[in-house]
Amino acid sequence: MPNKILDRHQAPALLGFVPFEIQAPVPLTLSDVPVFVLEAGEQDVMRIDLVFAVGSWHEQKALVSSLTNRILQEGSLKSSGKVLADYFDFYGAHLQYEASADRSSVSLYCLSKHTAELLPRLFELVFEPAFPEKEFQTTIRNNRQQLLVEQEKVAFLARRGFNAALFGPEHPYGRSSNDAAYAALTREDLAIFHRDFYTKDRLNISLSGKGTGAAVAGLEVLLATLKESPLPLERRFFTTADQIGTVVIPKPDAVQFGLRLGKRIVDKKHPDYPGLKVLNTVFGGYFGSRLMSNIREDKGYTYGIGSAIASFEKDAIFTIATEVGRDVAELALTEIRCEIDKIRNELIPTAELDTVRSYLQGVYMSSFDGAFSLIDRFWDVHHFGLDYDYYHRYLSTVQNITAEELRALAVTYLAPESLVTVVAGS
Amino acid sequence: MIQFSKHTLSNGLRLIIHENHHTQLAAVNLLYDVGARDEESDRTGFAHLFEHLMFGGSTNIPNYDEVAQQLGAENNAFTNNDITNYYLSFPANNLETAFWLESDRLFSLDFSERSLEVQRQVVIEEFKQRYLNQPYGDVWLKLRPLAYHLHPYQWATIGKNIQHIEEASLEDVKAFFLKHYRPDNCILSVAGNVNTAEVIRLAEKWFGPIAAGHRPQRQLPVEPDQTEARSMHVTAPVPVDAFYVAYPMPGRRDAAYAACDLLSDVLSHGKSARLYRSLVKEQQLCTSVNAYVTGDQEPGLFVLSGNLVKGITHDQALEAIQKELDLLMTTLISEEEMQKMQNNIESTMVFAETNVLNVAMNLGYFELLGDANQINQEVAKYAAITAEDLRKQAGQIFQVHKANTLYYHAE
């Protein structure tokens, strides 16, 4: 037993941030393809990312790029979709598909000891797809039905309306799936997109985990067989919509409304971006944020509310998002606007800013934990043409930005009349 | 293989420590052995509402979240029918602050009428957001009472209805706390860049002085054996028809649990799994299909669910499901498929070790099941299961008179 009464009122001293070196991947060039190798971690696991600098920016018809990515797994010239699925599942491996406006990727997660068997199959799946007609039809039909389910969700309706309001429904960043676009697709659209864009000259690869050395050797053989694209990589030009005011999306039976407010904002390459990340955290970017403290923890209007800044390659958005009971939606909107006024007019108190600094430094450290996080952080800057200097600037901003500077950012970037408000559910 | 050590404080608190010096982080996990099953049938949703109140501040720390944020922590909690679990993951150099935070709310949670009022509203909005305002969101509000008539698993963690949440009083809150939130009802697990001796010192310092309670002895009603198939039809504003079939199955501590878990993998793990191949790809009856076990401590449910392709009837899909179940009951699974399941278990276990928060949570959970060291025996335990075991187990579970079927009809 302790020989004196413990003083629980006395908080243990909080130790400050401990600087650390970021482990960067080793860059290689294999058969003219950039390969980034990050050897780290204790467990015998491996992740291989095949990343193509191609997305909906480069498609001629909506959904072509995302469906091309999605249907790769449905069969190759050598193997049916079932055979491929059996193969990856047999080894307890997992494939992840991502297709955005800016890029498309396929990632393999597996135990390191299985990499040699799986790598050739991964290349078969990604580079020799057959796009079988039957599987294409099944996927389209299932996606169309899933879309019906999504359209019953106010959060989905609000997000779709919001992206279209900022960029316009045709813009790669404003597009979303709709039934007519599915109906207009053919398997040839996908096959052509794949032929033209899933090519060696658009490809970047990363290997992360333990035992990457053996995988590099296997990779070199496979890369030698790939072809270059016959076409230049063109982005079509799109104008943005930048709608302001209020957009109402009807859904009469909704118990809650989906709300989204926001605007286009400067992207990751802009010098103000790190400061805006700090500002956003104070405003709506963590559990203790002003939006959460006021609208959930004080008023109880919602289960959750938050704001975010997300950067694409060519643009960025600031978003406030929540779902609120229909009876309190108007009150919630009023409180959101009050919080915008407050952050633009008043200095953030020192204690609050210090909490946010500590919080962001802890999150920063956690975001580099483990081989897969390290490679994610690499891609997070590499995709933008940035390097690790971005992280040093970001950390320095978190540690040093002043309340005055944050208020100035709020004045510049968060003018209420520049935001669009989307209400789904009324 | 996860190395760890186990200690019990004099007040009954169980402590598990895993050192990993490859990370800069530490994870602290507190598992309280209380969940929705411990609620009264006329006051449901309480364990979960209480979880929200645990963030309302304690005597010496009026604002829990603020300190957690100063720690730079990823921090949250969840409640299910069995347990309530709180966790933090943060830079390891501030380990003591996490002990201060977590011990203070166990030592002297601040009961405030205001916090109760607000969190009541938040939970009601959570109820609406997750259960009422989503297509098929109310499935567990319907399926549980269909499958359970006596056992408290008949209600969902969120509660039977909003009214129960509205009626919770501060007196209920205090009584619940004093009954269930005691050191001897808690498993504290710590993983990451920590030193075992230091963790023990901190646990003794901050949790040691907290008085033990009288660990509640559970006396839950036993669900009688189901003797007739049950079904329920719901017409709802959902875009497509769907079905959910639930069969009673053994609890997490039962020797037969692992075989049931494997059966659900055979049916539904990955794109090569049987139900997906057959119902979605070959026969084109469903747009999606799933099989899973609830993984409850007490006898749980083996669930099969699917969304129908437009124009397909429930009967067509359920007949195809039945054929797959018949196959499991009559025909041995091939050696290759058995090996696939085994490889998957191995892979899942190794990937789970890459994150210290996962490790802390899993150690706590396995300790609750009986012994944290079972985590290191999982792969061998699953490897010992034979195709014949699975065939027998399938025969035990998938009996026609034990099915509970929920039909969703699109309006």
C-alpha cells in the first residue's frame, strides 16, 4: 500500500514532443519504372502497391476509370475470376482496389513468405485482364442496385449534391455514380481504357514491410515484360461550378437531415495549407473541436459533426458534415454559422491552441507508426510532387503558428458567403 | 507469438503487459466486464448510454477529452452485448497521464444531470442515425427478439427503443457505476514501447488504491432450445428485397465455436467463398451475400444474409442457401479448402500483431475469455479442426427447425 495518500488532483507532467527521423523508402528504377522500397516492421507481412497516374480525369465517359479498376479481378486472359480469387484467398492474401479522379491502384497485402507465388498473379490480374462480358454485366447490375440502397442514405445524397455544387456534375471531382452513367457503359470502354492507361509509363510501385529484398528480384523480371502506352496522358479541361447559397435535396421520409457546408480551398502545395489544417482541427477536426463541443457535447443535436480539408492533386475542399434530427436541423445550421463567425472574429485562446498543438503532434507521431503507415505518408506527399519537407513545414506550423495567423486564415478562407450549404432530407 | 506478462492487483484488477520497442506508441485498453446483457429488460440501452457518460469528467479531471487530446491520443470506446471497452493509443513517453486519466474516472466519476441530459440526446440521435435512418438499419432491432425469447441478447446494445433511453435517471447511472465499474471487473492491458516494471508501478500507484467491489455474479436466463422455425416479414422503405437467417450457435468459450467460425469463412470469406461464387456469380440470385458469427460470449447466432437481385424471390435465394448448407452437412470440405481457411487464420493473426492497439485489445479480450495466452494458441486450435468436425458442426447448427428468418420486402 502507498504510505501516503495519492494526490489525484496533481496531473503527471506532460512531456513534450520527441523529434524523430522519418524513414523514407529507397527509390529504385526497375525497367524504367519507379519502385519505392520500404523495409520496416517486425511481422512477416508485405504490401505491394501498383499505382497508376490515371483516373476519372482521363476518362471519356463517366465511371470508366473506376469500373476498369473494379473489374480487373473478374478474370484474366489466362484465368477466370474464380481461379484468381481462389489463388489469392488460398494464401490468406487481400487485394485492395482504389480509383479516384487522380489515380488508380491495386494493393496486395500478404504474408512475406507468399510474395514470390503471388506477385506473378498480381501482374496477371492487373496487366492481362479479360473484362469478361458476363462478369461485366453482373457487376454493373449489382452496382446499380447498390446505388439504389445508397440513395436512401441522407449522408450519400448530401455528399453527392455537395461535390456537384462545388465542381459541377461533370467535373472529375464533382462526379458521382448515377444510374444513367452505368447504363451507358460497355466492356469495350473498360478494355480500351485499360489498354491505353494501365501501362508501364504511368506506373509507380511501392513495396513495404519485411523481406522486401526478395520481392524486388521478382518484380524486376515481371516489369521487363510490360509495354508503354501508345497515347499521351491528357487531362481534359473542366471549369468548376462554385455554387453558393443553399441546395435542398428532397427525401421526405428522412428521420434526420444530412448537412454539408463548404467550398473549394487551396491545395496541399499552397503555403497556407498546413496552417489551414491546424485551423480546421480547432474548428471541426477532432473530438474536442468547436463543432463537436457545441453541437454534440453542449446541445446534443447530433451523434457526430466534423469538418475536414482534403486535397486532390489539382484542387482541394473544405467540408463541414453532419446528420441531425430534422427538428433541430435549423438550430444546428445556426450554431455552425455562429462558430464560423467566432473563429473569424475572435482569437483562439492559448489553452485551446496548446491542446490542439499537443493533439496534432501526437497524431503526427502515430501517423508514421509501422511500415504501411510510413509508405502511406510517402505517397501522401509524392502524389503531389512534394517531398518530406512538407512534413517538416507542417510540424513547424503546428508548433509555432499564432492565434493571429489562424484568425487571418479564417478571415481569408472561411467567409460565410463563400460556402455552399447542402441539405438532404427535407 | 505475442510475449506478455500478467499480474493481478490486490483489489482484483487484472493487468496484462506486452512490450514492443519497435514502436514509439503505447496503447492502454480497459475492458469492463459489463454489456447490454447485464441490463434490465425494461431499461435497455443503459450500458451504452453509460459509456457515453464515462467521458463526462471525473472529480479531478473535469474534462476527460481535453486531457486525452493533450496526450495526442487516438481515443474511444465501444459497447456490445457482452463488454464495454475503452482505449487510448498515444506517444509512449506520456504513459502516466493515461493511467491518471483512466484511474480517475474509475475512482470517482462525476455524475452530472447536465451530462446525462446531453448524452441522452446524443444517443437518441445515434439511434436515429444508425438504426432508423438507414436502409435495413433496424435489422438487429427485429432479428434479436425473433431469435431470443428469454436471453438478454434479445435487445440490441443501443436499446429496444428510444423511450428506454429517455427514461434513464441519474440514480440508475450511479447504481450502474457502483455495481459494474470496479477494479475487479476490469482488465487493463498495456502494449507498446513500455517497460513492464514501470507499468506495474503505475498500475499500483493509480489503480491500487481503488477499492474492490463485489464482482456481480451473472445469472442470466438460459435461452430454451428452439423447436420450431420462426419467421418475420417486414415491409419497409428499402429499395430491394433482402433476407437475414439466424441460427443459434455456441458461445465464444465453447470448444465448438472455432468450427462455427470456420464454417462462416468457408461460406463467406473473400471472393472465392462459396456463397458469393454460387449466389452472386453463378446463379445471379443476390447482389451481395454474407455469412458470419456474432462471436458472443454466450450462445450466439450464425447469420446468413443477402440482398436479392430484382425479380428474384426470397424463396429462390433461400433455397439456394439451403443447398449450400446441405452441402456442408453432407460432403466433406476438400483438403485444399481446409488449407485455405488455415492460411487465412494465420494471416489474420499476423496482421493483427502489426498494431499495438489491436494487440492490447486482443490480449484483454482473450483474458476475459479465460486466459490471455489463448491468443497464441489460436492458429493451432484452428489447425486441429478436421473436415469431419466441420461436417458434424454444420449438422448441429443448420437444422431447419432452428432457423429464424427475417424477410425484408421493398415497399
